[in-house]
Amino acid sequence: MHTSSVRRHVILAIAAIACTLPALGQTAPAAAATLSADNPFARESTLPYHLPPFDHVKDADFRPAFEAGMAEQRKEIEAIDRDPTPPSFETTVVAFEKSGQLLDRVSTVFFNLNGSNSDPEILKIASEMAPKRSAHRDALLLDPVLFARLDAVYQKRATLQLDPESMQLLERTYTQFVRAGAKLSDADKTRLKQLNEQIASLTTKFQQNVLKATKEAAVVVDNVKDLDGFSPEQIGAAAEAAKARELSGKWVITLQNTTIQPALEQLRNRELRERIYKASIGRADGGAYDNNVVVAQIVKLRSEKAALLGYPVYANYVLADETAGTPAAVNQMLARLVPAAMANAKKEAADIQKLIDQQAKAGNTKSFTVQPWDWAFYAEQVRKARFGFDQSEVKPYFELNRVMQDGLFYAAHELYGLSFKERHDLPVYQQDVRVFEVFNADGSSVGLFLADYFSRDNKRGGAWMSNYVDQSRLYGLKPVVVNNLNIPKPPQGQPTLMTFDEVRTMFHEFGHALHGLFSDVNYPSLAGTSVPRDFVEFPSQYNEMWAREPIVFAHYAKHYQTGAPMPRALLDKVLAAEKFGQGFSTTEYIAAALLDQQWHQITASQAPAADKVMAFEAAALKKDAVEYAPVPPRYHSLYFSHAFAGGYAAGYYAYIWSEVLARDVEQWFHTHGGLQRANGDFLRAKILSRGRSMNPELMFEQFYGGPPDIGPLLEHRGLK
């Protein structure tokens, strides 16, 4: 899933999932003079692969580094503006690409830590810097002299004889300036700057409210008997979470960022399940961390911004720069999936209700109508009855380190020839983070992979990938990427046993990591995952296939105590059950994707007041025919970070759009021999190494041999 990111030169706002962060470039001479010598951002890191010196980074370093970085980049832009020579690709486009390296360094570390290892001071700095960084971004992209030079180069691009990647850099840079408002009147530029500053502050506030509200909403359990259904390891983890909050003698169930919480699948106590569910959906709805006002303001301001830039609604503005192109294309694709998804969900609900009624008739429970907090618990029982297993049977076969070493790394070795060496000599920002050096088959180095897999109160929910260093031949840099998950940490000495969903998520995020690690381009702003939102999720979703591919599955699915492989009969059941529950999962996702579109396909005058935010959501779900009480949206609006803080505004559809490509590639692998080095090398050469050095749609067609086909997706999700 998805990730927060910052692009070079602050051209793009902070994003959510899972994508790249700015590269650590070479420091301009002014940096050392501007910052004190002991500030770790004053110079380029001397660690291997330019890994940030985490052991020397203090919260007090960020403010001065941000201020110095912005001042330094302003001077660099002024130098481009004053250049007396005629504008050229090198003196304008490449010079702009090279600017802001100090700001990139501090931004990279700060925004990664803000998501994965935050503290009150970091949250405070983020709030302070949001409007300043927005103003800085606007000062660059709305600079009339700089744009005039860029425009002069762009207008004569056909005569410049640029290589394809340089042409792509020119066209992308020009597009970003225009989309940022470079062609607006001075009065409209002034208003746009005001809007951008307000939006930046509000999205930061939204995310911080979600983080604080999620921590506050954790459910405290007084009696261990209420945890009936949890494994001993889970009970231990809940006790540790309580101890961390100074609640010894109690148990704490922390929340993830999604509506449905993992604990709902196992807990037999229906009242506790209801408490957990209501705590989840009640986050940021009133109280100290209320997001109703924030959502209402963000939507209105985004709509006004779109109108100022010449678009009817914000979704048009966003999608004009994505592969989808238009809201109509997104609406059509999502609408096509709704009937089958809803029909499957209702069929699953009928199966669950039948089981509930049977148990009530047998006198085991009281009769009731299935509710959202019941679904996962009874769906697991249906799964067990239908396929002959439950999650407690399979988790002992999914021990975290074995899944990583014998699953992720094994598949990467077989496909791409990679090997991984753990480094214990490099600093990390939190003791649970692990660092691996990655090598090609010929022994040449690829980069560093950081694994941050455990949940923490100061870590945002979900899972994502981002970069600490972007690859670029311009600076001779190799990538440093990180995967973040939120797996509950077991008590000291206990194994980390995973659900298959967590295994799949690990493979998903590693797909993003490979996309970043394999990058082989000249310019850092085109590196790795710097591709459209509705393309960036494709390599990660494709990589999920190896989690369930029999040869890979058998290699890592081994009992954590005995090392015995998962019995073939159980393995077959797990794989057969892959399509089980697709009605629920597809419906909850589509509901959120359509909700995101509804929020961003309205004008400023149509934006609801703060006290009508949830009413707007309810009406939107009903309008799109995805209002179904037992299956709530994957995210309700008030904690929908993708849409209101994570860079996926009007872009949450990207996961299903990208999955079309992913399932096509999965089919391609199966028809070309599967887990073979030649296949992996071909994908690496045609797509995974190319970043955005060429048009993503063309990249896909050159690999696949034609345009995408939605058929394999429908088959995979059981929607045909």
C-alpha cells in the first residue's frame, strides 16, 4: 500500500504511498557556511550509499536546515534567472534539476521520520514548515523569469536533438510549471499562493489529527477473558502495548488506519468487537482531533484552486496528469466493477447470516443481523468450513524473518539474480529497523534496503515505501529505499507470526522497493517510482503474485518451530481460498475510491459545511450504489489519509487501475514460464529500471506487447 513522499525541488506536495523521496545530491558550497558545522544536513553524508547519519540527527537540526535549504535554493534560482547567456537545456532545465540539494536532504529525512518515527517536536515542525514550504514552492514555480527561460527552451525542443530521457525531463518540468500556475496573471498567482499555503497547513493538520486520534482511540481491555480468540502471542503483544502506555495489568488493542481492524477476525466477544469497530469509525469525529472542519475546508480550497487553474473540478486537474486522463474514464471503470462486487458481497453476507442463524438455532448464540464488526469473525468461520482451515492454522508457517529471507529475497534472487547482505554497522533511526545491502548477480552493488516492519504509536498506519536516496547517474547515486509495515511486535523472545494478508502486503511493498532499487536513469526527478499514481501501484501489485506462487510459497511457508513445510493439502486450501472474500474487499475498496471521486468532483459552491461532512459521505455512497451497511468503505472521510493528506486526492482509484496492469503481467509470466531469470530481467529492463524516463503507457505496451486487458483482473477478483 501506499506511501508519503516528497519530490525534488518541492514540485509535488507530500504524497502517500509509497513512492520516492528526494535524492541526496551534492552539497552546494553555501550550505556549510549557512549551517553550523555540526548540523548533519550541512554536507553530503559520507556513509555508504549516502545513508543519512541517523545517529547524529536531532530534532533541533531540522528547522535551521529547512531555512538554509530554502535560502540556498532561492539563490540558485536567482543565478539561473540572471544568466546572461541564451536559455538552453543545460543552463535552465538541468540547472533547475540540480538546485535545492540541501533542501532535498533535510526533506527526505524529516518526512520519512514524520511518518515512521514521529514525536511531538517533529509534529510541531511539520505544522510550522507546511506553509513555508508551500510558499517556497510557489516562489520557484511561479517565478516569471525562470518560466520565461524554460518556455524558450520548450518552444524550440524539436531542434535541440535531446536524448529521449532529457526530452522527458524537459517536458515534465514544463508541465509541472504550467500545472503550478506559471501562466496565470499576477493577481491569480497571488491568490493561488494563498490557497496553496492554506491547503498545505490543513493537510498537515489532517494527518496529525488522524495520528493522534488513532492513538487515543486504542481500546483498553480490563479482563484477559475478553480476549478469547487471540493467540498467546497476540495477548502478550496487547499486554506490551498497555505497558508502554503505563497501563500495567491491562491489555490494549491499537488501531490501524483502515475501518475494519484485524482483531475483529478473531475475538469471540461480540461487545468488544463492537467497541473496536466504533472506536475505529469514530476517529477524528469531534473532540480535540476533529477533522470535520478540516475536510470541509480542504475540499472547498482544492475546488477553488482547480477553478483558478482552468479546470471545472479538482478531479479534472489531478487526472489530467495521470494515465486515466479524465474523471469520466475513472467513473466508467469503477462503475463497471460495482454490480459484480456488490453482488458478491451480498452473497457472502448471506453465507455469513446463514451461519449466524444456524448457531442461534443450535442454542450457541443469540440471533442477530450481521454487522460490520461481525463480518470478519464469521467470514473466517465460513472460510474454515469451506476450505478446511483457519488463520490460526496457517500463521505458524508465516514467521516474519523466514518470509523475508525465503520469500521476498528468494523470489528476487530467482527473478533478478539479487542477493542481500544484512548490515549491522550502519546507523538506523529506530532499533527495529534492519538494513540490507543489495547486490546483482555479478557482484555489483544495487543499493540499500531498509525494513521497518513493526507498528508503533508514533508511526502512521498502513504500509508504504519511500526513498532516503534517489538513484541518479547525474550525481552517481545509488538508491536507498525503505519499506514500512505495521505488524504488531510480539513480546521479547517470541516469534513474529503473520497472517497471509500481512505476507501479501510485505510482497506488495517490496515490489515498490524493487521499482526504486532497479532505477537506472540520469535525472533524480525521473527516478524509480516517480511515475503517475495510477501506474506506480502496478509493480507492487504485480509482485504480490509471488507470495502465492506455489514454488515461492513452498519455499517460505515452513513451520517456525520445526521447519516443516506447510502440508500440501493445507497449501492447496490457502491458495484456493485466495478468491474468498473478494466481494467484501472489492466493495470496501470501490466504496472508498468512489467517495474520493465524489469529494473531488464538486465545485467550491457544492462543498458541504463542516457539520454536513458525514451527510455528504452517506449521500455519495448511496448515489454510487455502494451503500451497504455490513460493508463500510475501507476508509471513512475523517481518517481517509490517502485523499486528504497523502497525495492520492482524486487518485485512490489508482490501485484498481494499476491492478489491471498487474494482473496482465501476472498472466504474462504464467504464459512465459513463470519464475525464470529471463522473465525478470526483461521486466527489469523494460519497466522497473526506467523510472519515468519515457511514457509509462508506452513502457507497458513494449513489455506486454499491447494495451492493457481488464479480463485477468476480473478473473482474479472473481468478478466475471
